[in-house]
Amino acid sequence: QYFWFDHVGTANADAKDMNGYFSSLLYANVDRYSYTQTTEQFVQFYSEGMFIGYGYSLAWADDTKTTLKVRMVEPRGPVGLAGLKRGDTIVSIDGNTPQQVVAGTPGRVTTTGIPRTLVYRDGGGVTRTLMVNSAEFAYVSVPSVQVFTQDVGGSAVKVGYMAYQQFINASNPELAAAINTFADAGVKQLIVDLRYNGGGSIAVARDLASMIGGSSLSGRVF
């Protein structure tokens, strides 16, 4: 069932662990999507909506890969609670340069209580230092829900906007609350922002489609 079936790698039977063996089978330099994780981590995130870490993701802001920006911040994560914001510029993490950070240092943690020091410049150009410990926190899969009025063909139309970060079972209550907000406001058009969505459960995608479409689409192809 591998997407790049014709390019499966040569299995490394001498790999030191299952992750190494799995990685040896991937279509190197192309497949940046496949990964392994423990069953415990899978259940923790996709079923329970819990995450262990610091609560941020990063991205290069320029083609020359010299400016590393904060891409997203989890509001309930350690760095979010400490004041880090989307758009802040990373100077160093645990003394590592942006290039070293992107290369994988210091890397992701899987346990709580691991200290991390971030030096960054905020939106006002002020350099700040943030010291936090990794923690377990509840993932916010719907961080933004808005309703606004837009002129469409000369008529005022209520438009709903929802940012959705991950198709996980734990997000269903958040999705239902957002859809109820749109229904109560009389929304006629909807924007579902999936720019930062990492994918996940097809069943949850089906549930979201059902919430949006309602009974009027019953029996139609999803």
C-alpha cells in the first residue's frame, strides 16, 4: 500500500531498532511523510488529544534559509503559556543556530520535565530569552473560529472561518462547537483553513464533512 511502491528501499536487517528498519524501506529524499511512533504515543495524540513537548513548530521565512520563524504555537503548551508567539524569530535553541535546529538539534522530546532555552526576537525587534520545561498538554485542534460579513454579488453574506490543525478523534467536540457557532450566526459560506493541518483520521474527516453538509447531503458521495 506504499505510495512509492516502485521505489521501496532495501531493508536493513542489521538496523539497531524498528524505526531504523522502517526508515530503510522508504523512498529516500522524497518521502518526508512516513514515520513511526509507539502505540502509546499514537493513542495519546489521536485518541486523547494529548501531546508531550513544548508546543511550537518552525519554518524558514526566506528562500536563503537564514531567518527561522515560529510557524505555530500551541496555546496550552509551555512556550505558548510563556509568551512565545507566531511570527517571532528564532535566534537559538539550547545554544544551537537556526540551521542546527532545522537539522534536528536539539530535537523532539517524549518525556516531561526536559528544560529548553529559546532565544528569540519578538514582533517589536526585542530579543528575549525563554526557559521552559517539556510538559503534557491538551492539543487545541481548532484554534480560531470567526464570523464576518462579506459582500457577495451586492448582498451581505455571513461567512464563517475555522482554522483546523489536525484530524484527531479528540477534536470532534471542538468541531461541533465551531459548527454550532456558524449555524447560530446564520453562516452561508464557510472557509476551512487546513494550511497547517498534518492530516490524521479519515473517520474524523468524514465526521467534519457531515457536520458541514448536514442531512441535506445524506446518501451523497463523500
